[in-house]
Amino acid sequence: MAKVAAVLPSGGRLLFTAPSQSCSWADAMTGRTSNSLGHEAYRNALEAEGTLLVGTQRDEGGNRYYFTQKT
């Protein structure tokens, strides 16, 4: 999160997807291990870098979207 926050301008927005729970899985395209920190850990990490979690949404496939904005 620190790297992303460092390049976002004030008011800049970021959208990313990750499961809301902390977990690991094999990426379907690369076979590499992917990790989710979980909703609360993402919120805390974003806020520590001056970026707010302004919303989340879940689609019909169960994917969780995180909407953020740098202060």
C-alpha cells in the first residue's frame, strides 16, 4: 500500500479487488500463490498511508471491490 500511496496524487483514486477474508489461493492464470490481507487489514494499511477506503461492493460472482481515495 505504501508504494501505491506514494504515486497517487492528493484526491487520486484506486480500485482493487480482493477477498474480504484473509486467505491464499493459486492464481488461475499464473499458478502463483495470491494472498488477501482481509478487509480490516486493507482498511488499516490504506489509512496508515493517508488513503481512505471509501467503499466496497460485491458482484454476483462474489468478487469484492475496494474503492479508495488519497486524502
